[in-house]
Amino acid sequence: MLNNSLVALDRAHLVHPVASYRQHERNGVRVITSAKGATVFDAAGRPLIDGFAGLWCVNAGYGHESIVEAAARQMRELPYATAYFGLGSESAIRLAAELAERAPGDLNHVYFTLGGSDAVDTTVRLIRYYQTVRGKPEKDQFISIEQGYHGSSTVGAGLTAIPIFHAHFGAPFDWQHKIPSAYPYRNPVGTDDAAIIAASLQALKAKVEAVGGPERVAAFYAEPIQGSGGVIVPPRGWMKAMRDLCAALDILFVADEVITGFGRTGPLFASTEDDIVPDLMTVAKGLTSGYVPMGAVFLSDKVYDTIADGAGNAAVGHGTTYSAHPVSAAVGLEVLRLYEDGLLDNGRRAGARLMKGLNGLGDHPLVGEVRGRGMLAAVELVTDKAAKTPLPAAADTARRIFDRAWNQGLVIRAFGNGILGYAPPLCCTDEEIDAIVERTRLVLDETLDDPDVRAAMA
């Protein structure tokens, strides 16, 4: 089909996620037609380095024939099997076991979802069940973090703390509460790690008391790195300190690893690097490298056993048609093999090179901070380095910077507040990493010449 026909059909029928519908109609869709490795190709056959791995998800890179074959083989043998009625499939059973073996501590039980948003919803339902059957139904308040992201479902959007996901949606609910982000670059207490950790601990204690004390709070949610909030990297030791406080207060700790899981920060799970064992952990994205939909919730022995014993012979009333889908599970098994057969190691090397290269941009007049861990990074742009003044709204940074990068042959995440996000596939070569950095410098130079940016710097 001709590209202009696709643009017209898209404009008329396809509703895009997190988009201005009218602006999208005016601009038209950019059609991606194929991909290989870390490169995607548009409808004109033009190659672009995918510096964002789709949506933080194509961790293994595009075009692995072994993944395609694993899916095709499973489709031929058993394209669907329900996990209801005590039924199951070999691929789902094996994937659950392989994941449990590699997960931190006693996260030995896995419930499969379709993605990250319904994984978060699953945690809320299971946590409420857990607290009720242990005789503490009054523990019904949930706390998360400003600038955190936990999906855009009806419940998850309320745990998310980014305004666009609340506006006109009736979110958050009155049982969903927030504490400030650690955000070292813009933290009111400064950049000292110990001071930031102490401030976050105090903020959580204060919020717990404000909503009725520990006897009212069910769970606390945290991302090892806040992805959609701007790739905010907390100080080393922050996750452990927050997890330890939750344990002391009898509050369940949920690690949202939908973005950070499967090599994105280096190890298979960021929680191992943070030296924590959460009570529940959510994953998705890299679980199947984005080739097919799948997410998962890991449950600790304590949480699982409490729910199981509390239910007794009654069914736990939570489930979805495509939970433990055999094709997704078969893909997950093959992707896991690829990670451990060299991709994790390559990702660590490429991540070190990416961080070194991006840090080399620190002398640019617009660069306020470079931050990240492994193949997850951000460059925050400012018009005044000393005052940390964000780029002006008039500069329309989300659209203009994305367009400039696209024109340079690079796909990145351009946040509306002038933060550039990076999450390249783990398969990237040295040359591709260097190209990401060099093309970013060209984008920064073009942005420096933007009249709205120039006016703000005058």
C-alpha cells in the first residue's frame, strides 16, 4: 500500500496512545516498515538508529530469527491454552520456573499479564486480597512517588504521578497518595546522596502518618529508575533504604521493573543491583523484547502463601483470557536465552560507552545534566546551567527535538520539559553508540539555534 494511503487511513481510523488527536491528524503518521538490529526503516527506506528500543522494550534488538521461529513453532503446536480450570502449557510453566530461578530472593511465584499496566493493576488487587485475608482490611491506602509511572489503566494511572495521565480521567483515587521524587538534579535538599535518602525516608514516614499510620497503608511503589518521569536515577542505596523502612512499617514494597528489567540497567533485574528483595515486582517490555505482548507479577513466598492460605478452597477471583499465553511464553524463553547468551554482556559494554559518550556532551551550553545507568540514560537541557532553568514551553521541545533527531537518523524520547531519553537495544555496536552520541550533539546544536531557546538565554 502506498505510504500516502496509509497516512490517510491512519488519520481517519487509528487512535494513537498519549497523543494530541488533532495534532496527529495535522502532522500525519510516520510509518515504520522494517527493522534489523538497532535500526528501523521508514516508508522511504531511510534507516534510523532506534535509540529508544521502540518504547523501552526491544531490548534484544530487531530481527532475531530464533525468536520468530520460537513463536511460529509454538503457534503451529499450540497457539492458545487457557490457564483457567487448572490447565496450562509447557512454555508458560517453563518460563515461570526460569524467571523465578533468576528473580531476587523468594520471588518464586509468577502471574503473567499482557503488559505493564495490567501487571500493576494485578498488584493492587492481590495486595488488597492479601491485607484482607490476613485480617487487616483497613490497610487500604497506597503510596507512590511524584514523577513515577505505573501505567495508564484506570487504577495504575492513579499511582502514576504525571499530570497528563490524570487530566479529565478522574485520577488519582482518594486512596492513592504521593511523596516527592528523589530527583538528585532538582532536589530541594541538594545533591548529597545521604541528605536525599534521609529526605525521602522522612517524606514517606510523614505521608504514612498523614493517611492514618502504618495500620492504614497497604503498599509503596517505586521504580529503580523513574523512566517516564524523565529517567530520574535515585542515589545508590535509596531503594534499599526505602524498602527497609517499608518492612519496618509492615508496608508491602512493590518494585516496578517494567522498564528496568531484562538488562536495561545491566543485570537481568535492577533490584539485584540495588540489593533488595521486594514483596512484589512487576515486569513487561524486555520480557519478550516487545516481539509479542506479555508482562508478569512476581510474588514473594510470604505474599503468595498468605493469599493461598486465606483463600483456602475458594478461587482467587483474578484472571484474564490471555494470562500465560503459550506463544508469548515461548518468545519469552527464547529472549531469555539470548540475553544470557551474550546480550546482557554486550549491553553492559554498550551502556558504559553510551554513558561516557553522553557525559562528553556536558560542555554543550544547553546540557544541565547527564544521568543514567547501563542502557538507560537522559540528558536534561537547560537555558541557564547555574539556575537550572528548563527550556521554555514556547520551544515545544517534545515535538521539535524529536523531529530534529528523526531528521538526523535517530529515534529518542523527547520529553516535554526538555529531557532527552535513551534506551537503545542491548545489541548496539560501538559504531551505533557513537552515532547516537554524535547525532545527539547535532540535535543540541540545532536546538541552540532555535529562536525560542535563544530568546530564553538572552
